[in-house]
Amino acid sequence: MNEGVYVLRVRAMDRDGSELLSPSVGVFMPRVTEGDVVASGQSIGMIEVLGVRRELLVPAGVEGRVADRIGGGRARVAVQYDDALLSISTTSMVNLSDADSSETGDPDGALAFTAPMSGRFYSRPSPTEPPFVSAGDVVQRGQTLGLLEVMKTFNRLVYQGDALPESAQVEKVVPNEGDDVVRGDVILALRSLAET
């Protein structure tokens, strides 16, 4: 494990939530706010202890929406060992990726598939293989559209979402190979097949 990284511990709150706990006394500098989606391996911020800063990572098996953050909107918060840095709600996680990974576009029938979290975008499974999708392709619900690397973990981007039709045509793959994207950035510009 990298010396500059802490993987946070989790405390269950109830059946639909958990808390991520401070690993030490120090100053917490959050990178997430209430309402943000967090997932395994994602950095939620840093902790500074005696002038040394360390990344704080979400542990494996944890994902959900930030329900509460210590210190409210402050950028630097003094914390004690075992303080709850974040409260994570897992309510409606089944529909979370649907809601956060798509959005409708303009009224002309344009649609957009957006990043469900921040990371580095890859359009192909490896440098020697063809891209998952290209401009002009028709995508179907459940199809892999690309990969998003978050802290050395590759997450599949899957075409899904209540706001998206069963199938659509790719107009443009927006980010370039290896570009960093943040949650909500457009990954694919799409057009509904009903509009063509």
C-alpha cells in the first residue's frame, strides 16, 4: 500500500447506510459534497497530520450517495480518530447508476450518456483492441461503452438509464483516450433512433 494513502474504515449505521471514519487526528480536506456519488477506490479527500497529507480512499464494497459530510461546506475540518467523515446512503443504489449516468439533451432528440463518477476514460479494453463504440454505432441497453479508471480500478461504463431509450446511435465519443473526466461530463453524444 502506498504510504501516502489511507483506505478508510466503515461503520454500518443501519441497513441502508454507513459511515466512513477518520483514520487519525488531523485536518480533513474533502473533495466530495453532499449528494455526490462515491464508490470503492475513489478518493474522498485528504487528511493532513503534522504537515503530511495522505489521500483518503473509499474501501472495497462501499458505494452510495453522500448524505452528510463532517464540517458542512468547510474546506478544512479538524477531526479526531474515528470521527465520521461522511455518511453514505445506499438507498436506491439499484437505480443510482441509471439516474447518474445519463441525461437527456436538447429537444431535437439529442441525448447524452454522462460519467457516473470522476476518473480516466478509456474507449477500448486494451491499446491493441478496437474501441467499444465509435461514432455511427447503434448502442443497446446493457452494452459496454468504455472504461473509467478510478484509483487503478477499471469500471465498465454500461448503457443504461431511465432517461435513455433502449437503443440509440452514437453521434460522437466526446473525451479522447486517457482524458480525465468528472462526474456529469458527457461521454457519448447520442441520437434517439426514433428521431432518425
